[in-house]
Amino acid sequence: MKHLSLLVASLACAGVWSQASLRAGEPSRNVAGKMLRDASLMLLKEGNDRYAAGKAQHPNLDSERRSSTAAGQEPFASVLACSDSRGPVELIFDRGVGDLFVVRVAGNIAGDSELASLEYGVEHLNTPVLVVLGHTKCGAVTAVAKGAELHGHLHTIAEKIQPAAEKARLESTDPNDLVPRAIQANVWNTMERVLRESSIIREKVETGSAHVIGAVYDLESGRVSWLGGHPAQDAIVALANQAQTDVALAKNPKSIVPLVTPPGKASIAEAGRALPQPKASPGTLGTRPGKPLAETGAHAPPRP
């Protein structure tokens, strides 16, 4: 994190970030959060460029680094990735010991254990970026999308991937396009689940101190395609907060004052209706979900 702070300072001095947002009255903590986010993403993107070009520097792997991190860790990003052996996260981003807080699970899903680990990274380690990283030719997503027979505990993973597979089936008219669409939809779905299920991460996102970013790693080229934040993030957060408030009110009606929509702000229902609906380009990565949250069914936040 010290390296990240130095990078932020150097970029600010170089004028990479203007003072326009401050002059516009944006809270300084939001500006600081964006600066940390941008610096973190810059390190990740530069590292991936080196790795994909065959020019990896393999930083922070010597005995001095091991000694300096033995007393504690200060990673600059949290990454939720698939456990596929072909996608070693630290190598993909050309980082070393203590740089990344990595959570890996087949299908890059967000179950309870994964959410707990991510909360630790965001709240206790203060990582300004949480990357949900899918990858091409994912075996777990492929199996669910194509309806393969699963045994043992694999169904617990498949249940989390199923909504993305169903969405891909509805949108895809080309059999060759099914799996790529499902892989990308699974990243969006995991991002949504992280925001919906974790009040800790939601609070960090709302204050601007954490940012949830989606990405897909290409096994053949070695390059990461960045999807950005979830296009319906504000509505997801609003709906989840309202559901949390409703539960608290049901338990103790006098404990919480009901939310009132400030003048000039869209209500939660209006936010749900106004979700962006960009059209997806068949067979390409980097496109956004094609349906609003309210129409997907599988993505609607359940009442706890």
C-alpha cells in the first residue's frame, strides 16, 4: 500500500487528476477514493500488459520483500477469481508477495465463505479495488451452460452460476456464443451478489472507499478485458439497503426511521425502472447486461 500511496502522490503532482471535482463540491474522500482506485487499476493493467507481452518483471519476490511483509500485509487490490490452474492471478498481473489479496473458487462465484474473505480484504485490509475476474473457457460455467451432469458438492457451485447460464441461453442464438456470454454474465452476476449480500462492501462502495470492478481473462492471449463497474450498481445498492431496512423495521418498528427520498433524487422504484439497457454485441467481451435488473428474475435481490 505504501507503493500505491507513492504512485497516487506522483500522479497527483503530475496533474493526472484535475481539481475539477473538488471545485464542483465533490467530497474530498470520494476524490481520494477515486485516486486510489485509479492507481490500483493502473498497477494491475500495467502488470497485465507486461505479462501478456512476455516482459514480466516478477516484482516483490525476494527475501527482503518476504521479511518486510512478515509483520503484516498491505495489498492494494482484492481479487475474486476462478481456481482454474491456467489463471494464476499474481502472474497474470505481474505482482509479488503481499500485493494482492486473492480469493479463488471454481466459477469465481460469491458464496458465504468468499463474501467473508472479500469483506476482510475490503474492510480490514482497506483494498480500494475489488476485481471479480472471470476467464475464457471456464470449465465450471461451461458445464452449467451446457447442462452437464454434476456430482458431489458441485451443485453448490452450479446453483450460483445457473442464473448467468439462463440469461445467456435467452440472449444467445449462436451455440458458439453461449459459453462466452455465460462467462461474462457470471461476472456481472457475482458482482451483483457481492453488492447485494454484503452490507460491509456496500457501505465502502457508497462512501467511495471501495470499487467493485469486473474483468475477463483470456487464456490464450494472456490479456484481461476490463468490464468496469456494474451498470446497475446504484439501483442494486438502493434495493439491498431498502431490504435491510425492511427487515430491521419488521423486527423492531420503532428502531429505524423509514427512508425518505430527498428532493430531486429518484426513488428506489424509479431507479429500478431506469436501469441502463445497452445492447450486447454477440460473441464479444466487454458488453453490458442486456436487461434491467427487474426483468432478469434470477438477479432480483431476495428479501432476507
